[in-house]
Amino acid sequence: MSKKEMICIACPIGCHLSVMEENGNYLVEGNQCPRGEKYGLKEVINPTRMITTTVKITGAHFKRLPVKSSEPIPKKEIFRFMCFLDTVEVKSPIKKGETVIKDILGLGIDVVSSRSM
């Protein structure tokens, strides 16, 4: 049996969760709302994160354009995601919310601009 402890960030309460796994069955304890159970299971089975970073831009006042992932990406893909973004260079003008990269690395997730430049 494996056990993982974490603090839930699904709501403002911040419950201390314990997620136990035994033979493919999961048990979440410590949650005070249903969102805590969902968060705990997701964090143990397939943890994801939103990514915010910058990419190079030419023809703008600043040299870096702030961007973010359109959806959370699997934690195991973060390094590959960031290495790819390090090679990207876009050209001005770019509007806030504009898709900079569509379906990055075949993950079905876009990279969008966080600022107009």
C-alpha cells in the first residue's frame, strides 16, 4: 500500500489529504468537500500543471512575450514542453489571447499569448 499526503488547492479550505492506493484502488481521506477527493485522485493518478513562461519575440519593444498553456499539461511533459518553447521565436504584432503554437508536442494543448505586443 502506498500513501501520498498533500494539501488540497481545489477550494479555499486547504484540507490536508491522504491518498492511499492498494491494488489499483484509491482512498482519499481528509477532504471536507467533494472537490478534494477529485483533486487528490487526479494529483496521484495524472498530475497536471498550467504553464506560464515567455518566448522570444522580434519587432516588439520587449524581447520576450509572456505566454501560457491553454490547459494544464501532464507534469511528466513539462521539461519537454519548456525545452521546445526555448526554441520558439515569434514576430510582432501579437494580440493577447492569440494562439502562438497550436497543439504543442501533439498534446492537444495550445500556447497562447498573455499580452499584446
